[in-house]
Amino acid sequence: MEHIMKNMFQSLGKSRTANRLAKKYGLRFGAARFVAGETTQQSIEAVRGLNQDGRVATLDHLGEFVFSEEEALESAAMCIQTLDAIASSGVKSNLSLKMTSLGLDISRELCVNNMKRILDRARQHGNFVRIDMEDYAHCQISLDIYRELRQEYDNVGIVIQAYLFRTMQDIDDLHAFGANLRLVKGAYKESPQVAFPEKSAVDENYKKIIQKHLLNGHYTAIASHDEAIIHFTKEFVSSNRISIEQFEFQMLYGICEDLQKQLVKEGYRVRVYVPYGVDWFGYFMRRLAERPANVWFVLKNMFK
Ligand SMILES: Cc1cc2nc3c(=O)[nH]c(=O)nc-3n(C[C@H](O)[C@H](O)[C@H](O)COP(=O)(O)OP(=O)(O)OC[C@H]3O[C@@H](n4cnc5c(N)ncnc54)[C@H](O)[C@@H]3O)c2cc1C
């Protein structure tokens, strides 16, 4: 049953019609638990709230399904606007983005030019930009573009997904680039030809890449709500004398709030991923797919 629901949410998240309808009707069905709002101002207020108890953030202006150059330019402009809003408000946040929303599926050149404009602005503000990792079809090209950008910019990082077979090799290849990586389990529906189907294998690989990247000496964001993974990381950094400055924990807005606050109290850096914008539906469906138990929460909100 859980498997069926997972597939259903993953497919709905990719449906253009469902996304278009959701955009038209605004944040509904309890999506506001996971999405900070539809406007930049609302997202800045959400970050301010997180900063008050010591959490930092990464803001993501949600945007999926970009099919024209105009849409890609608009999306890049929103990223730049978000960086400006972070700087002028003084909140502690960097930026996360998806390269498909910057035109990756239209042309590589368009996407790279948009990335460069965003990274230039981030550099002016002394800020950092993280490239989210999308589905497997975009993995190789995303890493290639990251390597190209890394030659010119030191304020850019990317994400590596533990569920892919190729991941350990990618960690090795990125060593020479001194990559600042966010390590995650992986959120997309992938075929067993490219990704571990069993959760236990993903968890094992996750632990291996956390160890490897930390021991390689590079900045590592461990982005997970899994208490076993968090506990494992704490033990590993302590027994290997890895500085608290070399890593951070990351979690999603609205998920495991108590754990986020507890980690801050223990002295760890905690960054919350704060998505916002009118294109909230695909993101919301991925969160439901991860945890079909959230559906009860949705149902309750539908009848409120
Ligand atoms: C900051 C951040 C950035 C991310 N960026 C990317 C990215 O760029 N690309 C990508 O593919 N994936 C990304 N992800 C998603 C990630 O790949 C996983 O799908 C997601 O984090 C769930 O895995 P988990 O490590 O929390 O462990 P799981 O084993 O899935 O969950 C562990 C526990 O966490 C809690 N939990 C997990 N998910 C939810 C939820 N949706 N609702 C409520 N509770 C939940 C539950 O208590 C669950 O038992 C990101 C995740 C985070 C935290």
C-alpha cells in the first residue's frame, strides 16, 4: 500500500496539469506546513523566525517545468531577487536552486549563463549557492556544469544522492575540486538499474559517503531527518576529531522541528531548507511520497 501511494505522489508531482491547477488555487491541503509562503517577503519572515533560535537557512524559490527561455530568465531573476532580499533583510540564509528551472532542458549555455549571473550576485553579497540534485537523467550534466563553474567560483556547492550506484565514484572525482557537498538519500523515483532499491542499502551507502567526504577534508552538509544517520555522524566526527566548522546538519522546513532545535542546543550548525513560491505542488508531492503517513495530515487539512 505504502509503495502504491509513494508511486502515486511521485507521478502526481510530475504532472503538468496537477501543477498548473495547484498554482492557480494557491497553497492548500496543509502544504503551508512544508512551504514557507508564496512571496519572497513571507519566506524572509520564515527565515527570520528560524534565525531567532539559532538555525540558519537556505531559501529555494520553487520553480519546476520551465520550457521557454523567458521562463528560465524569469526564474534566474527570482533567484537574484531572493539573494538581494537576503542581503537587505540581513537574515542568515544562502540559496538553493534547481538547474532545470534555469533552462537546463532548453540549452546548457542558457543554464550556465543564468548560473553565472546568480553566482556573481551571490559573490557580491558574500553569499553561497547550492545546486540541488534532480533525477538521474540530469545527474551527469549537473555535475559537469558544477565542475565548470567551480573553476571560476568558490561560492557554489552541489548535492550527491546516496541511492545512486555511481555516488562513491562521484565523491572520489569531486575530491580534486574541494567540493562543498550536501549529502542526501535521494528523493526521486529511480530504476533499479541505477539506484539501490532497498532502504538498508541506501542507508549503508549514505554512511560510507559521509565518512569519505569528511575524511577527504571538505565541507559536508548532512541533510537528513534520520536520527540513526545523525547519531552516526556525531560519533564519527567526534572519534575522528573533525572540526564542528567542517560540517552542518540540514533538514527541511516543517519537518522534525524539535530535532533541529535540539541539535542547535548541542552546538551543531543546523540549516533549514526553506522553499517558497507559487510552484509548490511538485515539492509538496515529493514530501508526501517520502512519508505517506503525512497523508493523514493532508486529509485533516482538507476538511478544516
Ligand atoms: C535540506 C535537504 C535538502 C535536500 N535536497 C535534496 C536534493 O537536492 N535532491 C534530492 O534528491 N533529495 C534532496 N533531499 C531529500 C532527501 O533525498 C530525502 O528524500 C529526504 O531527506 C528523506 O530522507 P531522510 O534522510 O530524512 O531519511 P528517511 O529514512 O526517509 O526518514 C527518516 C525519518 O525522517 C522523518 N521524515 C523524513 N521525511 C519526512 C517527511 N517528508 N515528512 C515527515 N517526516 C519525514 C521521519 O521521521 C522518518 O522516519 C533533501 C533533504 C534535505 C533534508
